[in-house]
Amino acid sequence: MTEKRFPKGFLWGGATAANQYEGGWDLGGRGPATSDTAKAVRPEERQSFEYFASPMTKAKVMVALEDKEGLYPKRWGSDFYHRYKEDIALFAEMGFKTFRLSIAWSRIFPNGDDTEPNEEGLAFYDAVFDELLKYGIEPLVTLSHYETPIHLALEYGGWKDRRVIGFFERYVRTVFECYKNKVKYWLTFNEINIMGISGYVGGGLLFEDGKQNFQDLYQAAHHQFVASSLVVKAAREINPDFKVGMMLARMQAYAATCNPLDVMEEIQKDHENLFFSDVQVRGKYPSYAQRFFKQNDIELQIEDGDLELLAQYPVDFMSFSYYMSSVVRAQEEASGEKTAGNFSMGEKNPYLEASDWGWQIDPVGLRITLNKLYDRYQVSLFIVENGLGALDKVEADGAIHDNYRIDYLKAHIKQMYEAIEDGVELMGYTPWGCIDLVSASTSEMSKRYGFIYVDADDEGNGSYDRSRKDSFFWYQKVIETNGAAALEE
């Protein structure tokens, strides 16, 4: 009997983001970004996402920027800025084929609208890419990952101003030219659908009345769609071998019952979620969006040529994050205990277990999502975030026995294999936070995802030394065997 393995060339690796991992927020000419205003969330508030989606005002931004003593963990992250050689050597030891990271826009253009780039910032990423390539690790680079330059938020109101498209294109063309022989795989906007939840996190939008509105959120989304197509256009011109993907926070939903109203609610949740990928992958606005726009008094300002640009330059592949699924029910029938989720709340699924943070663990849901997305789009898929945030214990001898993480990842990898057997074209897998980093939503370090432990606490105290967890050696074997080690019974 033939041993089960993943396809030849499958890209095993891990994922990070500059705003949670890089640090050095005030070094090397980097300008402040929206992520630098994210204060650590008190433990009693961490089960809700209200703080994450809370509208920002200029006054709130200025208070955060002037606060030099407060707890803003994303400013220092895991200090990759100073430790990138050590970290990349550890990734190479695990056998990574690819490493997902993001470029901090404000490290290249400190204000976002500068006419000339910051050479020190360009040199930093040049050195990082050289280090990755030294070990044969393919960089997978996100161009915008929750870190809009703060000047663009204060001066223009972020992505709701169309001028930001041009600033972004200048930044993208700059890094494309600089790294055209070192990076092949690019992602445009991380979890682009976050724009429908938090305009500030997704695009630096400010709401002086303290209330978000759909008009501004979806106008900003339109500008990002146009910018995404301009990224693909630039890629075609600068290096035709570039592959540009979009990235979605996938929110797999199940109808609570076979009540047709609940099934319709599930369809509507899919529309809310997949609207963003429909535009970027299919190259056009979906027909169902018109009803949503009408019901919410949204009138997009679409300039001549925008729709043609979307149609001409869709992305090459689709990437997404997957952490959990949710259960939905028609509003008039809504009942049941709620559970926390990745930017969403849903009813608790009685068939699933949950993490320490209330995120329900659903490996089969990943297979369902892979099949749904491939059936819908017929383009290559890439799982660029998946993982288990947990409280890790360091034993007296320094060991970290995280079998719970191994069990989580093994179960999801098995379902990935089943999806490939179903006919899904899957490019690769980069588990989130392959090295411990600051949480996107709560700005805490104690919610750990990594194969590599970082000795730092929620207040930023610690040596920041790195050590290998049990999962490090397990994932090393998974990569070495091209998945076979995770597929054993």
C-alpha cells in the first residue's frame, strides 16, 4: 500500500506578521502605524471582540502615540528586528519550505505618502530575504497586514480616501522592483474582510462620531479592491513569474437546524464572508451585493475604469485563515449559548471542543471550507493561517510538552489531505504564529501558537530567548516526510 504523502512541491512553513512579531517600531526610520496604538487588553475583556472593532478617533490615536509608558506590545512584538538570523535558522532546522511574513509599509514609506522610500527599511527586508534564501526558504510576503501608516489615518482618514490607492501602488512597485529576484509569492491585504468589522484595523479609518458606518467601510473596501488589481498589474509588468494572492479570514458557518430560515441565514453569512474574495478572485462585484448595498444605503463611488481593472487583473490564487467554525440561526429564532471566535460570534456547537479562548476546534470544517472555496473559484488555495492559541507551561528542565497543539495540527493536516484527495488544489500550509508572537486581537503574549517559545510575558518582560517546544520536533518530522508523519493512524 502506498504511503500517504502530500503533493510534490507542497509548501510547508509558518506564518507571522510584522505588527505582531517584528518590533523595532521606532528604529531604522520606521514611522508609526495603526498597530502601534493597540494597547494590551485586560484579561476580563478578552472573551469579546468589542475592543478590537471599536471605532477610533483622532483624539484616541494622539493619546496612544503620546503615551510612551503604556503597554503597547505590538511595538516590540517578539523582536524579530534584532533576532531574524536566529529565528530563520530555527525555521530552517524545522525544514520550512516557505515563511510568511509581512512588510511594514511605514518601514518603507514612514508616512505612507512620502515620495522617496526609506533605504534603511529596504535594506532590512533585503537582509531578511537573503537569510531565508540562504536556507532555501521561499518568502511569502503580505504587503498590508493591519499596519497602515498612522499619517495616512490622521491626514486622509485612511483607505476611505481614494488618494491612498496611489500611495499604496508606489509602495508596492518600490518593493516589487527591489525584491523582484528574491520573492515570488505575494499577498495583497491580510484578511481583507476585516474591513467590514474594523475600519481602523483594516485600513486606518477614523470615525469622529464614534460610530462606524457601512458607507465608509465599503468605499474603503472598493479602494482596496482597485489597489489589489493594480498590484497584480504591477506584478505582470515587473516580473511575470510573480504569483499574487488575496487573503480572507474564512468564517465557516453551519445552519443551527434544517429550518429553511436557518439555512438561508447560513447562505447570507457566506455572502458576507465571500463577498471580498468574489471580487478579488472573480474580478467583479457579485450580484447579491446589490441588495446588501441597497438595504444599507451604500452608494459606492466607482470611477471610470475601476470595474474593467478588477476584471482584467484578478488575483492568481486564494489564501485564507481558518481557526474555527460557527453555528448561525435566523435572527427571529436566535437562541442558545454563544461562543467566542475569530472576529465573529456564533452559537456553541455541541459536537465540538473549544480552546482556552473559546474558539471551537473543527478540523472537518477545514475540509468543508477547502471544498467550498475550490468549487466556487477553481483556483489554487493556500492555508496561510491555522493554529491553536494556548497557555504553554515551561517545565523545570525547560521543556514544553504541547501535545494539545500537535493533536490540533495533526487533525487539521489529515483533513487537508482528505480535501486534496477530493480534488482540491492546495499549494501549501503555514500555521499561524510558528514562533510565539503578540496576539492580533488581545495584544497578549500568553496566547501562544508557536513551535518556538519566546521568553516574554504580556508586559514585555523576559529574556526573549528562543526554545523549542515538543511540537517543533513533531512538525520537523511532518515536513521531512511531506506530511506522512501527520497522516499515521
